[in-house]
Amino acid sequence: MTVAAAAQPTSSATMFSPRWIADHLSRWPLHIAVIGLTAAWMVPTIGLLVSSFRPFSGQATSGWWTAFANPTTFTISNYTQVLSAGTTNLGQAFFNSFMISVPATVLPVSIGAFAAYPFAWMKFPGRNGLFLALVGLLAVPLQLTFIPVLSFYVQHLHWTTNNLEATGIPGLPWVPLWLAHAGYGLPFSIYLLANFFRALPSDLFESAEIDGAGTLTVFFRIVLPLSVPALASLVIFQFLWVWNDLLVALIYVGGTPSVAPLTVNLAGLTTSLGQGSNLLTAAAFFSMIVPLIVFLSLQRYFVRGILAGSVKG
Amino acid sequence: MDFSLLLQDIPTLLVVILGVPVVLAAYIVGGEYLVRRLPDKNRPQVRPWIWVGPALILVAAYLLIPAILTAIQSLESNNVDVLDPGTWGTNFVGFKNFARQFADFPTGGAWVAIRNNVIFWLIFYTIFTLIFGLILAVLFDRVKYEQFVKSLIFMPMAISSVALGLIWDFMYEYQPPGEPQTGTMNALVTTLFHHDPVSWLQDQWPGESFNLLNNLALIGAATWGITGFAMVILSAALKGIPGELLEAARVDGAGEITVFRRVILPLMMPTIVVVGTTLVIFALKAFDVVYVMTSGNYNTDVLAYRMYNQLYLASNSGGASAVAIILLVAVVPVLIFNLRQFRAVEARR
């Protein structure tokens, strides 16, 4: 029995009988607390959402809650302005975020899947030590790695945004960032997948081996198909992590509009438009569209990813 | 925007999405082909390394080796290229970079950032999040619309900290006294408490050397974003407590508060500890919220932001490396704790 079921009032009383009413009334404080806390939690987001549909004159002189008294003033002009203004580069940044997030997800997940398999099902010297090292690396601050990687990129490979753009090869300016995200994402990727692989029943492997299946067949035909839920969690997790990342993008690609993702662009807008600008509200909501769609449609997998490895930082 | 760019880059995206897994699979299949040519007894020795090879190379190149090089850089002056081992030691400055970060206690060097990280953020961010997460998990567990309210609380987890910072910039907006307040927090303060509006992000109450208020404002914003994370994990642990146990306690006449304190809390302690250590790591690495909301001004600096600042604004890679090492040292106790937990779990397997 779940706790939720245990906590339900034992309402064997008939509907609207005095006992039924007493049972339900006694639960009111609970409902008020739950709904009140949730509502309070939503206030910041709702405030920004309402503000983003208010004209500048309203935003500057009165709070967002006053807007409901006068709903005719709602407008989408903030959105049209901020998206059309050439100086904000929001559309470009939105596209850049995709160009950064998708490969930066594919790389660590696919490389991690192959690497996780030996950690789960092959015996080799140093396996436990290496896995322990990966768990340790989950907590290591990325700040520790920026300077040498950056100087390797810039001074030794001459991989600056300008140089890479000058080659004219599409996508090349993001390669440094993709690789960095792959390296940073791998410990978590391997950790989560190896734990999942290990939990698969060993009879599966034994019977497959008796049937004469090689390592490749076992991996591609049994392990991968069974691990789709774990892979889905990891993909969503890594995608949102990269999409929402500010620091790594700031370090490796910086603010050049042609390559900067939405987070960097948005942070730049707070300076260039000034905090409290009406356009900023619309820009902020625009940046949330993709994470919110991903989150709302695939929440189950996202939560599962969080539960599977709550050590990622 | 320029849509021709889009047409040019989308094929690249497809090439990466399809190409990377195909190349990797080809590498593994090719490796397996070679392994099969080996004598029987050598196969199990070679095969794992082919599979983990690419991952180990990337992790070494992006995490392990750079971390070691940063440690070396922190002992050298700025004009050293740490990637060239020939130059190591030529500009050795010992602990000078660290000495500069630790100069002039309590307001000079990195002290403000250290204080904010290891006292304010570590304590308040962790405790607030755990308390809120626990309260929400326990309350929500008792209503039928649990999933719905949970996703609403969890939603801020999906958005970027930059957007989160903007949301809270609007919450904390300040207008001079007498003007209509446009920020929610100041509207509450002025109408409910008849207090003058507060400049939340700048007000260094109770004093400049111990400015709690604006740091708490930042921590509050970050807490709002991460509580859903704590709630989800704690809620899963709560569901794992057998109902019979709670039932038995209630039958014995224990009130709800006693059941919570004597049964639920002790049983959830291991999970609370795991969530707590994760939050401590988050607290020590705090960056985005500070970057967006205050840029570390008004004594709200944190180590991660200071490191960025030293690197880009001050072009001081020696100093930046020293700050990064300080950050690592702060994380190490948590890291060791994590490893111990991990080994304990492994031993039970």
C-alpha cells in the first residue's frame, strides 16, 4: 500500500452524511496548503509571463498584477519587437542553441553507451578503479579544466571562432564546444548507463551466449533495445543540460552572435537592453519554449534520469 | 535572421546525428573483427579497451589532464604555456597566486567569494531546498492531484538559470519610495508590511562586511529553481516507505507529526543525505544566477564567478587557476563522501 492510499480518509461513510462531511472538511487545511504553496511557487513565472504581454508604458509604471483589471491592454508587441529587432539576434541564437545541443547530446550518449557496456558486463583489470574515478569526476568543478583546454584550442590548434568561421565549413565553429560537452557529459552518461545495463538480468546474456551470439549481437540486439528508457532519459537530460548551459558556452564560444546560444545571448541582452526592459520579458519566455516543450512532453523520462543519477553537477 | 544559413547548417546537423553513431558502430564492429583474429585467451583482455577507448580518451583530454595542468598553472606566473612541459618551472612562483587570493582577510582577494560560497550558499541554499523539498513531498503525497502540482513545482528545473535570473530580476524590481512598485516582492513589502521598498539585490543588510540580504535574495532565486529536484527525489523515497509501517504507527496512536518525526524522517535520512550532498556541490559551483543578476557586485561574488572574472576581465590565468583549485578543495570533502557512499552501495550489491 502506498503512503498516499494510507493517508486517505477511510470514507466508508455514505455521501453527504455528517461523517462524510467531517472527513472531507478535516482535509481542507491540507488542500489549502498544497494549492497555496503551488500557487506561490508559480507567482514568479506567471508574473513574467503576464509582463511579457504588457506594453512598455504599463510595465514601467505598475505591477503585472494590475494588468488583469484592464485586460484590453495586453499585446504581443514585445515578442514581435524582440524577434524582429536585428540587434537582439534571438532567432539566430535559437538556431545556434540547436546546433550546439543536438551534437553535444549525440556524442556523449553514443560514446557513453559503448563505454558503459564493458563497465557493466566485461571483466578487465582496473575496471572498478576506473569506474570509481568516473564517479569522482562527476563532482569535479568544470572550472578546473577551462584554462588548459582553452589555451590548447586557441594557442595550439588556432581554433578561434573567427578562424573556424573563415574556413566556411558549416558547423565547424561549434566543434570545440561539442567536444568539450562530450568530455564533460561522459562521466554521467557512463555512470547512468552502466548502472542500468548492470541491472539487466544475467540469464539474458547467458542464454544468448549459449545460442552462440557474439558480443556485438548481445549489445546491439539485447542490451540496446532493452535500454531505450535509460537512453531516452539520458538524451533528454543531456539535451536540457546543454541547452540551458551558460558557463561552458561562455568560455568556449563567447558572445559572437553567429555562434552564441540563447543563454549567452539572453545574458548579453540583460546588459544591452538594461535590466527591467519590457523586451527582456519576451526574450526570456522565448528562450524557455524548447525546454518547456521537452519537459512537458517527456517529463517522465526526465524525472527518471534525475532519480537514476542525482550526482551530476 | 538569415535563413540561407539555416539551409546550410541543417545538413551538418544531420551528418552529425547520423554520422557519429555510424562511425562509432563501425569502429566497434571493426575492432571486434580484429579481436576475433586474436588467440582465444587474449580476446577478453583487448576487447574492453576497444569499447571504452574513445570515452577514456575524451574524459582524459577534457577533464583529467586539464585538471592536472590547472594545478600546475596555479603555481606558475601568467605568461607560462602550461601545455608545453618545457616551460614548466621556468616561471615558478610558488604559492604567490594563492597568497593573492587569500590576501586582506576578510574583504580582499577571494575572501568575499569564499564566504558567500562556503557559508551563505552552502548553508542556506542546501537547507532551504531540503526543507521546502521535504515539505512539498510530504504534503503532495496526500492529495490525489499529486502529479499535477509536482510538475508545476518541478517546471523551473527545465528552464535555464539565465531565464531564472530574469524571472527573479522582475520579482526583485525596485522603485523609489512613493512610486508604484512594479516588483512583486516590493509590492508585498510596501502594502503588507508598510515598509519602505527594499533594493533586494543591492541592499547589504545588516552590514557591508556581513551582507546577508542580497546574498539571500540570490540564494532564494536559486532555491526556487532547484526545489523541484529535491522534491522529486524525496518524494520517490517517501513512496518507498511501506504503508504498513505508517499504518502500524497510526494504530498505536501516533499523531501525524510523530509519524513524520519518528518514522518517515529516519527512513528517509539516507536519501536526504544524498540530495544534500548533491545540493552542496551545486551550491559550491553556483555561477549563472550571480552572473545574470548581480555580476558579483555588492559583495555577492562566488568562486565560480571570480574564476571567470580573473580569466576574462583580468586576463590572470594564474589567479583563475588558483581560484579553480580553491573551488576544488572546497568540493573535495563532498567528493570523498560521494565515493564512500558509492563503495558502500557497491559492497551491498
